[in-house]
Amino acid sequence: MIVVGLGGCNRISDSDIVTASGILLKDQLDTDYKEAFDTWRTGAPWQSESMAETLVDNDAIPAWAEGTYDMCVYWERAFSKTSTVRQQGPDLVSRCTGIGWGWILMNRDLQFHILETGFRWIDYEDDVAIQSGSVVVIDAWDEPISEE
């Protein structure tokens, strides 16, 4: 079981927990993006911050996590990248658009457990969809095995 604490002495507000949840999930998804898409980029080409959605859904807290975590947060954000391949005749324009998402448990001490991360995407060439997919990178909804 991996539980990480960001520490703090003062009582943290719900909005601070939500903000921290988004930051942690975005950071994890940047790593996941690089691995899932085998790219040299340092992270996903996220759309503007205003495109992010962060929702508290405490009904989604698994039974094993009740009493340990105070909040379950869902986060998603759109990403998009466009590249041009120069060739004889008209250049080929490739575009990938999609959504990255994640679920995370947090407590007031900022200890957290990432439940799930994943991506959905569509690849286009000259505005024609050529491929789409969905992948779950982290799936940790089951109770962690105790290391004792």
C-alpha cells in the first residue's frame, strides 16, 4: 500500500483538498501520458485550466477506505496536440484529442490514494478520425494488501 502525506499542522479546508487532488492527479497523468503514448513529451498537452473538471463524490469512497479518507475526488481535463508532416503536395495534419481522468482519495492530513487514472482519445489525419482508444493506467479500487 502506498500512502503519501503532504503534511500540515493546520486544519485544511475542503477547497484546499480539492485543489491538492487536482494537482496530484494532473502530475500522475502527465507521467501516465508519457508512458501510455510512448512520447518524448514531458506530459499531456492539456487544454487550458478552465477545461478542467473537479468533482467531489464521497459516495464513491470504497468501504475499505471509510474512516481513513475524508474525500473522494474525480478530476478530468481535455488534451489536444496537432502536428504537421511535410510531404509532397498538401502537408498531412495529424491531431489527437482526448480526455485524461482520475479518482483520488484524500484525508485532512493530505494523505492520498490514487484509485484510477486513464485516457480516452481520437486520432485524426486531415480531420478524418483514423483511430480511437481508451486505457485505464491505474486501477486501485480494491483494498490494498497490508504490508504487515
